[in-house]
Amino acid sequence: MAAYMAQRIIDGAFDAQGGYAYVISKRADLKAGIDAYLTQQGREDLIL
């Protein structure tokens, strides 16, 4: 689930709601997995 959510952040699906911050506010339990996926994909710039 974390990888899916991270990919959706990369794709810009949550930009209107604040992207990364919005997803983490709703699913804080996935933060470590999302951070790891974004790092693996070279998108550390999306991590706040």
C-alpha cells in the first residue's frame, strides 16, 4: 500500500490537497514505506 500511495504522490494525484503532507496526514502508518519508495525512485524532493 505504501508503494502505491508513493507512486500516486509522484504522479501528482494529491497535488490539489498538498501531496505528500496530505497523504501522511491521512495514513501516518505508511510514512516509513512511502519515504523509502520515494527515496528509491530518486524523488526525495517530495518528502517534507
